[in-house]
Amino acid sequence: MKNIENLIIKYLQEGFTQQEIANKLKEQNITPNSLSSVEKRLKQIKEDNEAKTLFHLACILYNKKLLEITDSRKGE
């Protein structure tokens, strides 16, 4: 996967919305960084992995060991 795609997946894993991801890319001067470009990249990532939804994509990437489970209950 390309670096930008890895970054988008990382931000999704951290819980950012697509708009927030676009904003983070803008803050880092990474282009393209529009909401539309983030949506297009995600669509391509889903197609490449034959995923129907973002949740399905997350499951596929987890099974491919490209995503890790993180403990979001810190402090409990």
C-alpha cells in the first residue's frame, strides 16, 4: 500500500472521520488532502480488498494483520 493509504487507514483506526482525516492531511501539508480525495482513496482501498463497507474493510485488514486491536478503555 502507498504511504498516503497507510496514513488514511491509521487515522481511521484512530477513529477520525473522513473530514477530520482531510484536515489532518492539510495540517501536514500532504496533498491531495481534500475530502473528495480521501473518499476516492478509501473507495480504491475498499475495491482493492473487495470490501463492501468500511467495517468490512477493517475486518479484512485486521485479518491480513494490517490493523491491530488497541485498548480504547485506557484508565478503566
